[in-house]
Amino acid sequence: MREPICVLANAGSGKKSAARIDQLTAPLRAAGLAHEVRLIRFGAQIPAAARKARDDGFATVIAAGGDGTICGVATELAGTGIALGILPLGTFNFFARSLGLENDPETAMAQLMTGVETPAAAGEVNGKLFLNNASLGLYPALLERREAAYAKWGRSRLAAYWSGLRVLATYNRPSRMTLTIDGVVQVRHSPMIFVAQNAYQLEEYGMDEGVDLIRAGQLAVYIAPELRRWQLLGFALRIAMRMARPYRDFTLIGTKSLQIETRARRRTIARDGEREKMAAPFAFRARPDVLTVIMPVAQTAALPVPGAA
């Protein structure tokens, strides 16, 4: 890894304490690499901490946390050439796993120590990166209700399912959305639009039809159909059971850029599990090679080339 190295650790992700981070960064000390560890106590501080690491002249930034933490750091490093290393400390760690990093953080650190720098793509909405997906509509509402359930009842599948049912029970009607895709304008009535850029995550959920689009350098845009409340429950079950299929249960479109306008001037956008209010219109685009990431050596030989036949 290029020096100096900054380790940004989200103290709110997983089992992390100062002692835990000290243990994980022991290989950096053993190798005599110049580094600094900076603990982040609150998630809202992640962008500012990443900007400071960038401006302080670090050559490598290791983000220790879940997908939301990694996304926040990546947004500030985009286009700088600063190497991004990842210590997966979240629940799903989709982006880290897509790079071939192990879920075990000690193993992942060992992989970073011998890894190589490789360009990586990301998606972007209104100037903010997403590494896995971004969405508007029901999914951000579900995340909000789920976080409230976790705060009250603790993290469990039961709490997650209950919060999802409550969102579906209060669903009223689909939103009117005006989409501009490759210069073509179309109006849709949909409860949710989901924009994916991580092929690995789609494979994990059995949504293989979007994988080829992403590997061709496009975003995979999933548009839920106009549904009534009772129909939406069946749609959600098909998604959960990996039985939903494009062109039958939803619309799938591949594109490098997408603009969405709604009647509301501001809406909540979910990016890699984090929620943020953004002003319309919502401009999505694919950003090829916008990041420099550290990958295990064995993974680089298998990397797909975006746009290749």
C-alpha cells in the first residue's frame, strides 16, 4: 500500500472499539507502514472525515465499516487517485465482497497488505456516489421504518419483517415519475425505482438479468409496476423468494444516465442503505473507473472489462 495511510473507522458499525481497531491495524505497524487511525463516532461525520483525510495528503485511505461508511468515504475520494482500502465491518458488505475481500476483517486486512490498486466503477445520483444501489419510493421508507424498529426492539429478522409489513400496510398509491433515459422521456406510475450498479449484489439476490447490463458499463434500472396495496404484498414476496422476473413482474432498463422528476421538490433517496433528502430532478449516471480500490491479487485477473463484447 502507498504511504501515508489513513484508517477511517466508523465506531457505529459492528463490534468496534479502540482496542478492536488497534488489533486490526497491527499488520500496518508490523510492516512499518506510516499510518494514522481516526475513529468516527457518528455516521454523519463520515464525509467530513473523508474530506480531511483527502486534503491532508494521504495516499491510501482504508475505510473500516459497512456499505454506508464505504460509500461515504468513496464519494470524497472519487477521481482523486487516492487508493481506497476496505475493512468490512458491516452486515452485508456487498461492495467489499464484490472486490473479493473476505467478510472476516482480519483476513481482509491481510488481503489489503498484499493487494493491488485497480480502477473501479460506481453509480452517482445528484453528485453522490453509490457502490451497490440507489432508490426512491417505498424502499427508503422501508429503511426508515426498519431503523425505528431496530431502535425499539433490537436488530432481528422479526423486527425487519414487521417494519416491512407496516410500510406496505400504509402504502397509498404509486408516484407519478417522469423519466428521461438516453434522451427519451416517459411517464411511469410506480411505487419504487431501484438503480443497481453492483453485479455481485444482484447475483446474491437472484436478479441475474441485470448483471450483464452492469458488466457492460451500464446501470440496471428496475421499475416496479403500478400496483394496489394487496398486489404489492405479493410483489414483495416474489422479490424475497427470488421468483420475480423482468418484463413479467417489473421493468428492467440498462442505461448510462437517467433523470427522474416527481411532483415533490425534495424526496428521500436511499444510497447503499443510507437515507438522504435530495432536491429534484434526480440525475443518475454510471461513473466508470472513478475509484482506485485495493483488491486481492487473485481477483484482478478475473475482472470484467466494462463495454467488452
